[in-house]
Amino acid sequence: MECGIIGLPGSGKTSLFVALTGSQAIHPGGSGRPNLATAAIPDPTLGIIAGFIEPSKIIHAMISFVDIPGIDPEHGSAKSGPLLSHVRQVDAICEVVRCFDGTDAGRDITRLEEELVLADQAVVEPVLDKARRAARSGDAETKARVAVLEKSLAVLEDGRPIRTVTDFTAAEAAIVRSYGLISGKRILYVANVAEDDLVGESEAARAVVEHAAASGGEAVVLCTLLESELSELDEADRDEMLEGLGLSEPAIGPLARAVCRLLGLRTFYTAGEKEVRAWTVADDATAPEAAGVIHSDLQRGFIRAECYHVDDLVEFHTEKAIKAAGRLRTEGKSYHVRDGDVMHMLFNV
């Protein structure tokens, strides 16, 4: 799972990147190069499972972040286009919006969205011209691609992001995704507030949350300055500081969960004496597809999955007791993974 962090200059996006990943931004904004790092997704369920299984190690699901230099509309799309190319293949966008010192958050969201639309338009126009020439051969697949690109370009020329189009078929949506159009990606809006507004009561923070709700996105309120300070503390001092502020966890928790909701992801687990591990899959993933997330050989040779829910482990304490109670299930190739499933994949290659 990969998330691109974008924002206007001074929005606090690189500070957020550092706080989330614990990595220093090695490429300054003026370099035009992205900062890349990964972070573990906090997951209390892992601790619950490990408490019963007692594995040698616990492995969290991971989220990768791509932090690009600030997008300045005053410099024009000729400069922002190359910067945005670094996040065309990410799964979701994290847009950081400054919400302090009297900023107009709604205006800033609009300014950045206009840049995304223009950047996508610059991508669609040349590929549409090429597709139109290729379609002269009469190939039905190419003609279908032209129709999707023409529809997309009309939306962009109207100043609207691609994600506002709700009537793409599954095949059409796949064509759109193949071009990495940023305005078509799901967006998590991060309201970057001052330290005296941690719950987001300011007009700017409320504007961000309301915009996210109205546009089908997600919103998280946090203070990047505070999060940066927290990331530099050891666990004990961090927990003490969080408690003093009335916060339950650092920002990576709510942010990662919001991204998972945006992308419609579910989490399943593998558990044994060596390790307990979390994995993320699409919410419609079948058991073989979940096996493929672990290793391609498991999907290729998938036979069946033996699984139970984490709630069963909480109730019965051991896998042996779960089986004795008749709660250990055998699922085949058509089974759709549930959030919280603990799975053992049986395969043969």
C-alpha cells in the first residue's frame, strides 16, 4: 500500500512525512526529488493474537509514503507536472492543508485541486491524440479506450477532478487507472492545525473536514509540529506526552486506518510460533488472492484455507480449543476474506 503526500509550500507535508516514518527528508524541496519511506501500521489485533500464540516476532502490515516537493500554483503546471509524476502510481493521496495563522483552507484545497486537474489534462491530451490515430484501424478495444479518454478529457476541461465521475464501468475505470490520473485517486485530507487546536475546532479545520465529507474523501486532524516532537521521543516519554495532551496514539494510527477505509482494505492474519503477521487485501479478495499477497506460489497452488476469526481466539484461547469447539473453518477458492480472519493456507505446487 502506497500513499503520496502532497500540499502547497509550507503546508507541513514534509514534517508529516518525517513524523509518520521516523525518516529524515533527505531530498530538500528545491531538488524536485521525492522522499520515500515506509511505516508500520499500528494494529492492536496483532497484540491480541500474539498474547495467545506467543510467537517469536510480530510483523505489522506496512504503508509506504512518497513525499514530493510543495506544489506552487504560481509556478505553473509546467513545473508541477513533473513533481506530480512521482505520485501517479500510488494507491491514495494524502493532501496536507495548513489550518493555522489565518489561512483559507478552502481556497488552498481549490488551488491544489486545480493543479491536479491541469496536470492530468496534460497527460490525457497526448495519449488521446495517439489513441485516435490508432483507432482508425477499426480495433474495438482502441475505440473503447478513445471513448473513455474523451470522457475524461471533457471532465478535466470542465475543471472537475476525475474522481467526480461516478458512472465509469469496471472496464472503463481500469483504463483510467492505467494512466495514473491523480485527480481520480482517493484523497485523505490532513488538517494541519496549531498546537492549541488539536481537536480541530478552528474554521479552517472544520472546512477541511466538511470538504472531505462532501467529496467522498476522509479527513484527519493533527498537528505536524507536535507529531514531529513525538516521533523523536522514546516510547515511555511519548506515551506520557500523549496522555498529557489527551491523545491516545500518534498520527500514524488514525491516518493509516483512514487510508485503509478509503481503499476498502481488509486485514487478515497468519499466526504461528515463528511469527504473527498482518496482511492487507481488497475488501472483495478471495482466499486464493489473499494467499497471493503472502506469496505467488500460494495462490498458484491454492487448495483451501483453514481459518478462524480473532474473536474465536479471544473466546477459546488456543487453536486446539477453537477446533474442538467446531469453530475452525475450511474455506475454498470462492471464500471472501473477512476482516480479522486468521488463516492457514494449504497449497501444492
